[in-house]
Amino acid sequence: MFVKFAAVLVATLGLYFTPGFAGYAIPFFLLATIIVFVVEGVRIVPQQNAWVVERLGKYHSTLVPGLNVIVPFFDRVAYRHSLKEVPLDIPEQVCITKDNTQLAVDGIIYFQVMDPKLASYGSSDYIMAITQLAQTALRSEVGKMELDKTFESRDEINHKIVSVLDEAGRTWGIKVLRYEIKSLTPPESILRSMQAQITAEREKRALIAKSEGVRQEEINIADGQRQAAILASEGEKQAAINKAQGEAQALTTVAEATASAVRQVAAALEAPGGQQAANLKIAEKYVEQFGNLAKAGNTLIVPANIADVAGMLSTAMTVLDKTKQVMK
């Protein structure tokens, strides 16, 4: 502001002492002064920004986005803050875990200016402040955990660091939105040990999976054999049942046929002349059997008394009569 006003005075004096332009010196001075006041008094603040104005060295106001007017010579824009979310990389540092293992850790912070006045006067450098505090909080949280636990508890570590930074950031006019650990790097010797452990664990899982496969295969084979035996026994059982049912049905059929034949014989005997026909048939069979005996061997059996033939026929007829009475 003072530089511009001094330039206006120099230009006015130059006009005043220049022959032929002395009459333009005063109008030029007034016009130039007005332009300087307008240029210095009007401030256009971009969106998502906040400018802090000091009047005579003391905080006066915060300019919001858009057109703003300040008083030249008395007011000045002392601080400019972006209200956007800002990512801040945290340098890598070595932390000591609970089991005395070195661990190189780095991360990133996302923060946002919430109060431009506090951000201007609460800390001389709030970025440096939250960076150092984040590193301190990280060392503290990692020191409470063993090495294996740190790899499993990233979310827990992030949450605790955000809580610490957010509480401290209130006095600095900023809000820490989140913290993310980018990498956890143990020493080379620890990495080799971890790799060996992972390899052993994978081999163990492979052996277990293979044994489970063999076990399942044997179970499946045994189950298949059992099912086959059950099906075979069921088949044999059904075959035996079918055979028994067939034999029973055959016996029933034979019995029914025999009964039918007997009934027909009985009916024939009851018919006129049936008795004589039966006697004749028996006599024929008797003589036929004696003839067969002579063909079957060298010995011929002949009744001692021919009258015995009539006696045998009489006996057969007696049996036939008794059978007939029983059937009745």
C-alpha cells in the first residue's frame, strides 16, 4: 500500500515539474489515489478459502469467499487459509514394539481448517505441530503392542492417533479427519523369520488338506462298498423272496391241479360205468407193471397162483372204494 502511494506521489511531482503538465498534477493525484484505495480496499476471496484481516496489528475479521472491502492503511490480510481437506504425509520413523523389535512406520494425515482465527494465532505452525504430535502418538501406540499385534491392529492404531490429534487440534483451529498407516516395515532378519514361518504354515495347511483328502477318499470308498453290500443283500433278499413266492405259487398250482384231477376222477367214478372202467384201468396197469419188470431185469416175477391176480385186483378196488368214501 505504501509503495503504491509513494509511486503516485512521485508520478504527481513529476507531472507538476514537467512544463505544460503542471495543471494535470492534482487531478492525476486524486484519480491515482482513488485507484490505489480501490485496489487496496477491495479483496476477492476464492471459494473454500478464508482470509484473516488485522487492523493496526490486531485481529479484526475473517473474510468469507466473495467480494470484501477493507480499509487501506489500517487493515491488512495477515493470513490466508484453505478450508479444503488437506493430506499431510508423515515421515517414516522407527518405533520400538513391546517385544523390543524395531519397526519402521509411516503414515498420512487428512485434516481441515475449521477456525481460521485459531489456525492463525493458536500455533505458529500447526502443520509442524500435528506432524510432530502424530509421530509421538504413533511411537506411543506401537510401543504398547507386540510385533505380530501391530500388523493386525492398524485400524485400532489409526483410531487412537486420530483421537489424540483431534483433541489437540481443537486449540489450533483444525480438525483431524483420519490417519492412515501406509507401511509397517520390520528389520530384514524379522522379515526372513516371518517368511519362514509363513512357508511352514502353508506347508502345514497343505499336509492337513492332503490328509483330509485321503481321509475323505477312504470314507467315500468305504461308504460305497457298504452301499454296494447293502444293495447286493437287498437283491439277494428280493431274489429269495421271489423264488419262495414262485415255489409257493408252483406248489399251489400243482396242488390245485391235483385236486382238480382228483375231483374229475371222483366225478368219473360216480358216472354210470365208471366203476367198471376204473377196474379195467387198474387191471391194465397191473399187467403193464409186470411187463416192465421183465424188461428192466433178468428176473421175471410171476404170482405163485394166477388166482392172486384177481385177489390183487380185488384189493385195489377195495382201496378205490375207501378213497371214494373219504372224498364224499
